Amino acid sequence: MIRPSTLLPASLCGSFSLLLAATSMAATLPPGFAETKVADGLNPTTMTFAPDGRLFLCEKHGKLRVIEDQKLLPEPALDISSQIDAWNERGLLSVCFDPDFARNGWIYVYYTHNREPEKKDHTASNNRVSRFTLKGNVADVRSEKVIWELNNLSKTGWHNGGGLVFGKDGKLYLSTGENAKDANAQDGTNLLGKLQRINKDGSIPEDNPYYKEFEGNNRAIVALGLRNPFSLSVQPTTGLIYVSDVGATYEQIEGYDSSVAPVAVNYGWPGIDGRSKNQNKPKGYREPVYPYDHGRDDGLALCSGGFYNPAKPGAGAFPKEYTGKFFFGDYKGWIKLIDPAKPEVREDFAKDINRALDVEAAPDGTLWYISRGGIPGGSDEANSASTNGSLWRVQWTGGGQAAKLAVIQQPANANLGAPLGVVKVAIQDSTGKTIETANDTVTLTLDGGVLTGATKIAAVNGVATFPALAIGKPGRGYTLRASSGSLAAASSSTFDIADQLAAPAIAPASGKFTGPVWVRMSNSTPGTTIRFTTDGSAPGASSPAYTEPFQVSSGTTTIKAIVQRPGLTDSSVTSSSIAISGNTAYGLDLRPPVSGLKLPATAGEGLPPTLSATGIFSDKNLTPKAGVVPYSLNSPAWADGAETQHWVILPEAGKIGFAPTGEFKWPGGTIFLQHFEIVTNQATKARRRLETRVLVLDATGSFGYGATYRWRPDQSDADLVDAAGKDEVLKITDASGQTKEQAWSYPGSGLCFMCHTPNAGFVLGPKARQLNGEHAYPGGRKDNQLRTWSYLQMFTEALDESAIAGYARTCRVDDKSASLEDRVRSYIDGNCAQCHRPNGTGALWDARFDTPLAKQGLINGEVRNTFGIENGKVVTPGDLEKSLLHRRVSSTSLAEQMPPPPVARKVVDSVAADVIAEWIRSQDSK
């Protein structure tokens, strides 16, 4: 499958002798980057990373090699060399992984099948796609299932193609060359020179654009007009597919969107090479995303590329400005990159590579490339064999590798049980520079004592921050020890814990309230007694001992408290002045710290296998522990008819940065829970629990991880869903006794980040406009949630309760007391705003309720895909047929509905669809 001869006629291939010698050598990289040769002696074509970080590399003669922990394993995962035609550009061409790989172990390979090995004229071969089952690092040859057969190849060995990826729509895309026969590219009676879209079982999706026009397997075609598309790359966040196509004069990156309904596209070959000029454009013609003249632009053949969107960036990850970029390699010996948002601007990255083939970004954020090496020239021999290929790993060093830890903010002397102050530990290179891409977990221990508080924190921008450490034993000369993997460090100076006790905490602190207040006192030092007064006098040994929370119901009360323990000096005095001007009870009396939580700071530390093991609930009836705060949303997201419950847990010292509009600023370590139940029989009101989702914020409060727990049939507990997710068919009986089936998907952890994006604030539901409403609390109380949260000291500063009524609030879509406009805008805020906002995916309009209607881009707003509707808009006043908002919410087609796969709903929210329709019709007169 070797690529250079695809570029020029064989008579002109002598130019390849100008390439570098066949020995592997390091590339020239920009400052701050370093590379390591991982393996050599290869006969490589392409490579693909598995979701778990292993690299699978295709060798041309039929061996699929595995690189694990940066080492080439001696035995191949798959050896189909006996079936392979490896002549010229043929061979084992590519590999990709099933979207449910973690569960089913399926891999797909694209290779040239040699049907009659005894024939020597190379006319008994065709390319095919087969599925194998991988167990560990071995795929059983006997597990092969051929799912797709392509047309027979001629005796010409060039222009085979070979790209293979899964799109965001869950379909398998493959690219084929025209086998050096130009006319094939525009001929709908064969599969050569095409981009194809099939189901993973080899069947053809009925929504393919040529499904009714073409016949047989040709219905799989979604794009014509390709010359020699060696590889396909998909951007996981957007579903954008790039085709790396070797043209005659121009190398071309072509684009196709797998996140929307498939459309018929024509890339123009052979009539158009590069950008169109005065040629007749075929129907569906699409200009290349980025073409370059391989003569004037110092190119040779565009081999392959990869999007830089690492799933779990590590210490070697590239700086943030590279995220989302597309890196591509040319056989001339270089790697460059473009930004899909501005593809006309090309940036240089690496040069002096001995024939760059594939380029791929690893989950940890390093960049890998293949150097082909081999025989100079474009002969059959040169293209058929090589043992000089090598594999390289490029990482950001910024001056060096992670070499040490350093305590950059030291612990302070403190009283017994008092916080040591914020402690920070940096992950640094050998020069002492913090590696800003590092997010490894750092653990703190104490010489000669025990630390209380969070002692394991994941680094953010290379720094782990420990905000609330304390020590319960007095002493002098304490030293903190930090560790992360093999790296270790100690605090540079010792510190002392005095024998004076830390002052107690009083909650609530001083403030004005409009209802009875329950007072709680605490301190972290064991064996102590808190003594207090409520008349403003100084507390002493004869003052009452605090044993349990007590109520203050009227007037102004000044509470003072100290901590005592025999043999130690009394603490200083803590004071709280509480002024009460009303008698309306708050939703909850108290918010003590939640004890016994078992959720780790990062998902990499291992999650509890069951919901009960998380320590959040006190029983299987979902009774939350004290301190777990329930909440509800004014406009909840549609959940296929299921009902949801919500809870939040703040870390003990954590407070929320309140904002009347936009998003809150959440403290690191906050935990959110969302529980789903569904009525399975409308007549009897029988119901069942489906799942409980957990979202845990990292130390910054702006990112984190998610997990899903699926409830067992007997409802006794819920089990952790693996990363691949889980599907189930529910039986739902309506009020008339009719039973229907309803699909339900339990999302794997990776799907959390499809919606919970940093651009949306990561936390999607709770914010002022969603919480500014009444919640029914346990015990029968109802209260405005912002009022209760402020009373519970959940915000960094107490709210002025009189101002709460003036804050904006969303409403339910079925709330007939609200205006149609507010109901619709609240609904799209709760269901769409995580993506449809500035800098969001698909953000041609703004779904946020905070944005005035006139600025949202809803009315007559442009859309990316009109689905063939002339003058289709987001909302066309008075015209449902041309209003894509209504079409999207009313559809169950994976290509049309919103949200799109893989987080798609299965059931239409008919109430919302009707309300949106009524609102659109009401716009007719405006």
C-alpha cells in the first residue's frame, strides 16, 4: 500500500530517490518537544490507538502489532499474512475499534485479500473489511467475520485507499481509491474512488443518500470523486471526518460530517484536482478543506493524519493551543497542522522524517508517527516491502520531562486541629519548570503523625493544591512528604503544631435571616469540649457544653464559643451574631459534613463497584446521609419520560461562587448525583429505578469525571456501568393496558464529556435561574432553593434574601401560568444550552435563557443542515415546516434528532414539541 507511486506516473517516480537514506533518524522538532524511537525494523502502513491506550500498528504483509507501555510486543495480535496480497500498495491497510470495544472486543481491519495466491498477475485480489474478536493482546484468526467486500482489483497496484473509522453516528466509514482508473471515481456502479458508510454488521443504512438511487452494495456510497484516499480520521468531539486524498497535482484534505444526516457529496476527481476553477462542478461538489500543490508546497504524497483531542492528557501532552488541530504527514518527510476552524492557515511542526506515513494522537496527549524508510524510488519492489520502518513518540517537554516534585507552598505552623494553610505541590522537569500539562495524582503523608483532610489530589496545570489539611497531635519539627508514582519530595522546612486548640466553627456565621436558625458547632480535634454562651459574654469552663444543634428563633443573638481539652491551652473565641426578622422556616435545618464517602478524587484511582459502596446514601431507599442536599431544576432536561432526583455534596470547607446569571463557580471536590426512575405501568403506577449518575469535580471545580450505576432488577443496589455503557429494552404499559418496548441506554463514563464540557461550565443543571424556585424538602417543608442554600452557608457570601425574587428564573415547559416564550426558552436552555452557546459545538444560535431572545439567533437563525428544506431556519415565524427547531425535537431519526448520537434520546417529548409548535405559530404576526 506504499504511497509515493500514487502521486505520479511510474515514469516520474525517480524523484523519490531524492528522499533521505533508509536508516531511521530523528526528526527536527520545534523547541520544547522531544521524541523517542519506540520500535524499528517494521514494514508499517497505519496505526490506531485503542480506547485503553494501546497502539495497534498494521504491517503491510499482514501482521497487526501491539505497542503497550511504549514497548513493541514480540507477538502480533493478528497474523493474516497467508491471506494477504502485499504487492505494491496492497496489504494490511488499517484497523479501527468498535464503539463498544470495551465490552465486545471487536476490531475491524481493512486488507487486500488474495483469493488465488498461485496467480502471479495480481488480478485475483480485492480489498475487504473483516471483524475479529480481540482478547487481551490476541485476536483469534478463526473469529473473522467478513462484513464488506470491495470490487476486484486490476493488475495495477496503485490507488487502493484504505481508510477506516467509526463516525459520531456509530456508522463505519471506509475510503477506496479508484485503482488508477479515473472513471471509477464518478461511476455509481462500483465502490472504487468513493467514501462509503455502512453499519458495523455490514448492512447498509437506509438513510444513505444514494440508498434509493444506486443498487446493491453501491448504496453504501456517500461520496464520489476520490483518487487515492489513504486514510480517514475522525474528530471525537465533533464527528468531523477528514479524508487524506492523494491527488494528481494537489494533495487534498477532504471533509465529511458524521454528526448530521448523511448527504451526497462529490469531491470532483477526475474533473477537478485541488480547488475548483472554471471546471463544470458535479452535483454535490464540495471544495477540499485544505489542498496543497505538492510541487510548490514541497510535498510528495499526503499519507495520513490525526486530530489532536487527547482523552486523558498526561505529563507529555502538548500545550492547550494544539487541542483540536489536525496533524498530517507527507511522504516527503514532514508533519504539519491546520485548525479546522481556519484550515487555510498551515503550520509547520516536524521535518527531516524518513518518509512520514501515519500520524496519531495518543489518549495521553503525546503524538506518534511512522517513518516508512525503505528502498528509494517508486518501483513495485520499493512499494511492496520494507524492513526499515520505525515508530516514534513525540512529547511536550517544555525544557524537560517530569523529573521531580516540589512543595512550592509550604505548610504553616498551626494550632492543634487548625488548617495548615494551603499546601501546593508542583510536578517539575529537571530544570525546575512546572509541567503545565501534568494532571497526575499527588499524595501527601506526614512524618510522625496522621493528616486529616484530602491527602490525594490530582494536579491541575501541573500543581496539586491541598486546601484543608490538619493534624490532631501537637509536636515540633513535622515534615510533609509528597509522592506521585516514582517521584517524591518533602516540605523544605519543618513546622510546628502548637498545644493551643484550634477555634471552633459556628454555622451559620454572622448574618441576617428571615426564619428560625439552627446553630451547629464543630472542631476537628478529638477529645475536646466546646463551651459556648448565647448572651455575648465570654465562654469559660463553667459555660454550657455544646452537645447538639440548637435553635435560635427571634431577635439578635450573639453566640461565642471556645474549645477546651485538659493539658492544652484553650482555643481563641469564635463569635457569631445572628439577626432574625421573620418566622418562615428554611428547607433544611442543618448541613453537617458528609461522613463515610468513598468516591476517589479521580476516576483513575478506581470507583466503588456499587452505589451503596460510595457511602452517599444511608440505605437502599435512597435516604441521603446528613449533609447531602437535595435540589430540583425549574426546567429539567427531558429524560425519555423518566423522573429525576438531584443531590449535591460540597466538600467540608467548600463554598459556591454565586452568580445571578451564567454559571456558578464550584469548589473542587463537589459531588453531584442524578437519579432516574420511570413509571412502567400507567394504570397501576408501578415504577422502577433505572440508574443513578455521579459527577465528581476535580481540584479546580471546572472539570472532573462521571460514572453511572445501574439498578438491579430487585432494586437492592446499583452496579457500576463499565466505560462502554449498557443498553436495555424496557416494557412500558400505558393507561389503557397496551405494552410497548422502550430502549434505554446507560451511559459509560466517556459519554459524560459529550455534554459536560468546560465551555459549558462542566456543571450543567444548578445555577441561579434553575434553582430560583420552590423545592419540596423532606419532612414536608417547601422553600426557595436559593434562600435555603444561602442559609446553609453554601455560597461564599450570603445572599440578600430580598433580592432573590428579582433574579431570573426558568419554568417547566408545561407550566401554563408562564408565557409561551418563557416556556420554550426555558426548555431549550435546559436541553440545548450545553452545546448551543458561544464557542460550543454546533453553536450557530444561543440557547441560554440569560441571552435576550433578540440576540439568541432563534428567529430566522441560520442552521448548518436544512435537511433539504428550502430557506430552513432555526425558527421561521409561523411556519413549522421550515422551523428546524421543531423538526429536531420531534424526530427520532438519529440523523435529525437533538441531542445527536451517542447521547441521543429514544422518545419524543411530545408536550415540548406541541408547546414549541404553538409558539412558532404565534410568531406569525411578529
